[in-house]
Amino acid sequence: GVTRHITTWNPHTCDTMSVLHGHTSPVVALEVDETGGRLISLSLDKCIKFWDVSSWRCLQSTVDDSNYRPDNYITAMMWDPVMQTLVTAGNRIKVWHHIGRESGEETTSHETPVCAALYNNKFQQVVSCSSENVQVWSIESGQLVFKFDKVRVLSRSP
């Protein structure tokens, strides 16, 4: 979207519950921390905000100052409720172990932007993919477990 605001809705009445203001560029991703009662938002300028869902107030903001090349964007974000860890990805994966405090561990993983990242709770791994490869990462160590190179997209014939 192009909006800098987050609108929350009551699913039963379809009424607006709250409009969250604070981002200065469009919001591109949201994650919910159900156990902590937080909403996590990511904007195009790589600003990450943690919101309290009971008061709808911003608890903390942080900006990822990493330079992702060729495009300087975070293209995927996921929240691990078990490890209380945020994982973001541009052309590499970054693990944020504590709210608003960076882990210091940054691993170059993909040469092209990450288009998706999924967390597997059973294996404690993150699977990330780009247009060139699919990679599997250990969430505990942050190390690459294995990868598939030369990924091809197969199209179906009608």
C-alpha cells in the first residue's frame, strides 16, 4: 500500500478500532506477537515499530541502517513467538533478538532481494527464497544449514 497509517478493525462489527500514526513512509509489512500483545510494523524506509495492542501506543521504534544492495529495502519480515525474535531480510537475513536491539549478527545470504521467509517451529529454522535460490537457516545459531541454487520457476500450461 501507500499509506503511512495502520487501521485496525473489529472483525465482528467491521468498525474501525484505531488508526496508528507514526510511520513517515508507507507501511509494507505487519506481524502480530499474540503472546506479548504487540503489533510489529515495517515501513518502506526500514523503520520497525512495536505497538501495544491494548493501548494502541507505539512502544518502540528502530531503524535498520544496513545497506541492502541493489535495492535498499527490507523485502520480508517474520516474528518468532517462541524465541521472541524478529527476522528481517533484504538481500540478507538479519535476526533481531530483543525489541529494538539489534543482535549484531548480519549474514549476507542472497545476492538478490528475498521475496519470502517462513519459520518452521518444529525444526527451529527459517526458509528464505529469492529469484536465484532457496536457503535454510538455523534460528538458534543464525548459520546457513543448506541451500538450493539455480531455482527455476516452472509455469503451467493452460
